[in-house]
Amino acid sequence: MSIIRIHFEVWGHVQGVYFRNYIVEKANSLSIVGWCRNTSSGSVEIEAEGTKHNLDAFKEWLQYEGSPLSRVDNLIAKEISVKNNEKCMTRLKTLK
């Protein structure tokens, strides 16, 4: 199966609710690598790399499950260039 990379930006009640912790856990369970971080505008930004099947499942999870206290109001996903240099999903510091 070929590998693709998706840039996600997620808006709603997604900061201060352990959303990134759940992102890391879910992504790693789906063999998705990349990173996630909070932005200064209140969204969460994610770059995720894996199979299309697993990224589709991850996108659905982001939209409809997430962390127990999160609420997603909007999600944008755009395919970007594969990096092929990461071993897992990691949390980065907030983008300022």
C-alpha cells in the first residue's frame, strides 16, 4: 500500500481537553506518524502520514470522536508531500 501525508487543521473546543494526547494515542494505534500542535489561534494542527485507509479512519475519528471533552466544529484536510522520516506521532510545542 502506498503512503500519503495529510495536513489537518481542526477548530472547535480542541485545546485544554487532552485532544493532542488522544491524537498521539490514536495515530500510533493506526501506524500513523507525524506531529500535532496547538496553534495560537485556538486550532490544532496535525501532519499525519500513513496508508489512505488508516488516514481515512483517523480523519473520521478526529471529526466524530477525539477526546471525551473535545468538540470539533470544522476540519480541513489537504494532501501534502510525504516526508518518510518519522517513527511515531509526536506532540510539538504550541505554534506562536
